[in-house]
Amino acid sequence: MTPNDYDSFAEAYTAENETSIVNAHYERPAMLDLAGDVAGRRILDAGCGSGPLFAALRDRGAIVTGIDVSARMLEFARRRLGAGADLRIADLAEPLPLPDGAFDDVVASLVLHYLKDWGPPLTELRRVLAPGGRLIVSVDHPFVSYAIQRETSYFETYQWTFEWTMGDRTVPMSFWNRPLHAMIDAFTAAGFRIAVTSEPQPVPAARELSPEEFRRLSTGPCFLFFVLQRDG
């Protein structure tokens, strides 16, 4: 199977993302906490997948647009969100079909680490933000990737493939690992100021669902979160 064939495993991924501790009780609550009060804010969900974060932001009063490279993922998003949801196919590696300054916030949940080059995507995301807007990002923590790929140098930006098991399916997923300084350099080169860097822990309810997973996520990093400000 070709790595990152999102259309082929959209159904399995949607089911996994809905309830897994890593997504539903760790990453997504952290993103929502960083976003804060979003009532009335225009938000772009960049790499929205099947729409769980889109739904949560909309429930909190945001005006949300979702983009994703996978048509199949967007099918599941539309089932969740309804026919009126603003969902569009777009590739973050290409110019976005969106006007300048259209959004108060952009959320990029676990998406940038699939991209080899962050420069053009970050430039585009800054373009579609209004002055003073925020880009809220979650990515694989570079220490986690390095712990798995010990034969590589932490200081390199490199591609690696990992076998994901979702339900009864195992699929190859390809990621680009970056050291922390390379992430920061990319953000500042694109014209962002780092307002928050966060290494959160899972919500307390996760302890009852899986004590072992809760312990793992509470004692070591998994994802890294940033709130980036567009100042100009």
C-alpha cells in the first residue's frame, strides 16, 4: 500500500480519531484549550480530516471552513457536519484557494509533520490570516520520532515511515521529522511570532479509559503545540 493513502483508510481513521485517548482525550482538548473563546471568530481548519475539531469549534460558536487533501475524508466530514458545512479540497503544499486575510485563526491539527517543506504552506496560512490572527499548531514531538528512529540524528530533517494500526487495519504512514530549532526557524521565517509553546497532558477522564496510556502520555511528550501570532 502507498504510504499516506488517506482515502483508503478514511473510515478506519475516522473511527479511531473519534474515541482514542491520543486524539479525543489529549490532542483535541489541548487544541481547544489553546484556541480559548472562539465565539464569532472565523477559523480555517487546515487538514480537517473527517471534521472532529471543526465540529467542536463550531459548537463553541466559531465560523469554520475546513480544507483537506482527501476527498474521502471530506465525505465523512460532511456526514458529521451536514450539507451546509464549508468544506473544500485543498493541498497545503499548493497555493490555497482562499482570499487574503479571510480568517481570525487557523488551526493545523497534526498535519504539518506530513509535509517536507514548511515554507510555502506557512506563508499561505499567514496570507489567509487577518493581521493579528493566530495559527494554532500541533505536530509530532521531535523527541518521540527520534526515540523511535535512533539510527538517525536528532538534528536532521528526515522522512520516516511507521505502521499505524487502526481497528483491524494496518497502514504505512510517512512523516517528516524536524528538530525544534528547525520548526522555530520555519515559523519565524514565514512571519510568525511564537506566543505559546505547550507540552500538555491528557485530560483526567483518560485515566479511567486506559491507565497505561494515561501514564505514558502524562510522563512523556507525544505532541508539541504552538500558538503563533501574525503581527503585521
